[in-house]
Amino acid sequence: MTNKHHGGCLCGAVRFTVSGTLRGVIHCHCGQCLKTHGHVAAYTNAPREALRFSREDGLRWFASSERARRGFCGECGASLFYEPHDSGALSIAAGMFDQPNCLRSMGHIYVDHKSDYYEIADGLPQFGDSSEGQLEGGVFLKSAIHSQA
Ligand SMILES: [Zn+2]
């Protein structure tokens, strides 16, 4: 059985489908994500080959560091993707997925870098920097296996 998850940006110039199981949502409080999204970033993640575009004429990429690029819509400005160059997977902003969806939040990373204007009070696990794979690793591997079934 194949799960298909549909999503896209505010204006529709970027539309995509992800096949398989999506990882739980991780909230990233790093400075780059705050600047890109205007607030905390909430990302799910999927293998790159699980993503198919039905529209990508709006899609633009910004090299946000030497390690990764960020995908956004050049028409409406939506911040959609975070893609490390070396991982074979990419993070997809959770708010881009059509409702209803199966996404659930599972934790917070880079909380030592968060801005001063908000508190984290949802009781989910928090990590000062990266979770060193404690949040991502196991769940992502399970997802990858599922998507090949
Ligand atoms: Zn758009």
C-alpha cells in the first residue's frame, strides 16, 4: 500500500507529492530557520526520490550554507524545503501539506539558539543543538523501509 501526501506553496506555483511514510515533525529553532521562516521551522523529512513535483515553475533554491540549500517559491515567497547536499533526503516544511494529514510533532532541536519572544511548552523532547540522530535516525530509517514496501 502506498501512502501519497500532497502539498504545495501558498500560490500553487510549487505542488508536490511525497510517496511513503513521512517522518514525524521536528521543530528547529536555529538562527537560519528563524530568518527563513520568520519563526520556528517545523519540518518533516523524506527520501529525495519519494518527492515528485506536479508544478515547480515557482521553485527557487538558495545556498544557505556550504552544506545545504533551501527551496522557496519565487512567486509567493513560501519556504518549502531544506536539503543537505550529502544525505539523499530533504526536509519539507510541515505547513505545506494539504489538510487533513498524518503529521505529528515529535520534538525540538537547536533550542539553545531560539529567540527570546516565545517559550516551548508542549512537553516534547528538547535538544540544545542537533539531536545527534536521536529524533531523526530511527524514525527516518523506518520510514525509508516502509516506502520501499
Ligand atoms: Zn507560491
